[in-house]
Amino acid sequence: MFLVYLWNYIRGYVIIVVTGKSIERFINICSRRQILLWDIERKDHESAVMKASLRGFRHMRPAAKKSACRVRIVKKCGFPFVLARLRKRRGFKIGFAIFVFLFLISTSIIWEIEITGCKPEQVPGIMKILENERVKRGRFKMGLDPKKIAQEIVMQVDGIAWAGVEIRGVKLTVSIEDSISVPKLIQSNQPYNIVAERDGLIVKMEVYAGNALVKEGDTVRKGQLLVSGKIENQRPDLGGDFGSKEVHALGRVIARTWYESSLPVSMEYTQRIKTGNEHKTVYLKFLDEKIKLPGKKIPFEIYETSSYDKILTGPFGIKLPIGLTIEKSFEIIENKIDLTLDEAKSIAEETVRQKLAQRLPPDSRIVDEKINFFESDSGQMYIQIVIECEEDIAGFEPVIE
Amino acid sequence: MKRRIYRIKRESSKEPGPSLGEKLARIFEIPEDVVGSHPRVTAIGRGEVLVENFKGIMDFKDGMIRISTNNGVIKITGTNLKIREITSEEMIIGGKISNIDYDA
């Protein structure tokens, strides 16, 4: 029923009063002539109130004449009449023109840029190219060449196999396909040496090809030649017409290596505790610009902040460029705690261990671990951890003549 | 005037018996309102009566509406009667209905 009402409103209708002796006849003629009437109510025995469509009202005159009735309009309802009223107002016309103009402009601007499919470390490079091409939010779409931008990205950013730039509506999408970076090839038919990748004490050597220059128990420095790809003729006196032969050295060199890290032991420990007090700073965000809204200053001495955006969402989930950025500041109290010697030591040990763990190669095996504490001349205590492990230190390098 | 003559003719030719279409409908057991020009009166609750296949309104007064059909006159009485909608095929009568009478 509501839909019918809405439809009638859009089409426009009039409320009329029909006066006459034979209103039934008037209704019959109207219905036969496809003039739609509805909500007919008898007022008294000489008149009736009814509603008629605009089109129907225009064709009503013959019916009224035939039935000797008089038709009078009480009220004009519906959208066409509203429109007619608005048409007279100049302000509305101007407003409508402005609306159309703004709408056209805003749809020809890029409001959103999306980069998909690439590694996080490639994003700055891509952003820079976009910047060079003067592509940013708020730019007009006109004069933009997606193919050219895509080409620039492929040419200038490493590790990208294919890039596609697409403008869909007000959104510019850069889709990236990474190429897998080519692993360093070790060509088995070319002469290679084995050199030490790290300082260490050789524990075990397995040489499958090449001329070993060091033996078990030797200490080697980083970069030292361990197995040469050049095989000299050991017994020239036995003949054989080759002086030397070049092979691809192959082998495993297990060595004992040491990793060391030290740190001063602090007898104080600062504990950061959130007090639970928080303060909000609100920024109005338009595109990438931020405008601070008036508000109190942050009343805390030490605080941590985290911010999040509240972006207005239009119909169909379109993100509008206007929104709020809310920065929440949390008050923090720094508590300095005096530690006992044991506590201080264990905390220092923990931090040193973490530092060392990052440096250890993944295929190493920890053999031994030593923790030393010593005091410097000024009385500051230091912790030193030495980790001893076994690992393969063979590194391949081409023979350079 | 021409129109009046036509009307009389049609009524007189219809009166004697059921039309060919109605006969066929009876044979093939098709509901008569589909083929024939019999009125179809549908009352929904107490507040709405839908009349199809009517010829015209004969009387429309405050508490009474008389509708002429091929089967005679249907009289609908009630309070606050109004014609919600009227086209050449059907009309919807609203209000608080108390009677639907035939041949009145």
C-alpha cells in the first residue's frame, strides 16, 4: 500500500470535490475512460471528495460535462507540484547547479590509492614513483596514463615482474606481481674455492673435491682460503703433462665459532606502568591533511600514544576522504626499582641472550656457553656471555685468476 | 444516442441463456469467472470488498453502495463506506461492511 502511495506521490495527484446530482454517473464515466479515481468519499448527497491522477484530471472535463457535475480542486499533492514550486526559486536552481558541478568534479578526482600484492619493503619505492608522476589523493584523473605509471614501476622498483595500474571510479589500484629473486647460482662446472665465512677453529673437514690447504685443529680467519679449486700436480717427476687442474671445490668445514656479547649490569630497573588515565586528542582529517580540533593539552608528563582513524563511510561502503583521527594518550608512571645483585644479573643476562640469539646462524649447534661477570675500574659491573658453537663455515667463491 | 441502442441490444441478447463461452467453461470445468462476465465479489475481513466484472455504480450514498452487474444489482451496506479505488475492471470498497446483498 505504501508503494502505491509513493507512486501516486511521484506521479502527482489532485484532491477534488465533485458537486452535482449524479455523481455515480460521473464515476462510471471516469472509470470507463480509464481515469483512475481513488479514495472516493461522500460528503453529502450532492458532493463527493476524491483523488485523481494528474493525467486523469486533464481528461475529466468531458465526463464532468456529461454528468452535469462541477469539479473543483481542493489540494494539489505530489512531486510534480513540489518541483514546480521549486522551479520558481532561484536559490534552488543555483544550488542544484552547484551540486551537479561538485558531483562531476568529485567523481573525476582520485580519492583512494591502493597498492596490492607487493612486499612491504617495496611500498616506499612505489610510492616515490607515484609521487614523481604526481599521483596522489585529490588529483584529477585527467591526463593520467596508467600504462606509463605501470611501466615506470616495473623499470624502477626491483623484484617486480609485472605491475598494473587501474583506475576504477575514484580509486586507483596498483597491483604488483613480485618476481622471485633469482638465487645465486653456483655453477658446478666452473672452478670454485672454499673460503671461511667466519673466524673459527676447524673441528672436522670433509673435502670431496679440491686441494685442502688447512687441516683439523687449525684456526682460520674470515675470508681465509680453506680448500683451493686449483689442484697442483704433486709429483711432476712422475710425468703427466698437466701443471695444474682447476676443479669445483666441494666439502664441508665444520668449525667451532664463538659469539660474544657484553653489557653493563644496571642496578636499577625502570618499570613503565600505565596508570589508566587517558586523554583524547581529535584531529579532523581531510585526505592526508590533519587539522587539530580545539581541545585540552595532554596533561601527562610521560605518555604513550596510539592513534586510529574514524573515516566516514558513504553509501555502498565507499570511504569518504573526510574523517577523524583520534589520538589516545595513556599516562605512564616510570618506577625506578633498585635491584638486588642477583636480580640485576638475571635481567642483564636475559637481554644479552636475546641479543646473541639474533646473531646466531640458524644451522649452528651450541656446544658451550660461558657467563662472566667482571668489574671495570670505575666499579661498573659488566656481564659477558660467550657462546661456543659448531657450524659449517664453508663459503663458495669463484676462482679469480 | 447510438451508444444507448448498442447497450439495449447487448442486454437483450445476453438474457436468454448462458453464452457459448460459459457453456464451454462448464464443460471443461473452468471457473466461470475466468470466462464469463459474472461478477466476482471478494470480501477481505470486514473492511474491504473487491468487486470485479461490474458494469457500473448505480448509487453511492453514505452507508450504501449499489453496483450493477450482469447478475443483477449488488448492494453493499456499512458505515464509513468509501471507494478506495475504481477502474473499469474492478473496484475496492472500504469501510465497515455489514451487508452484501444481491438483487436489492
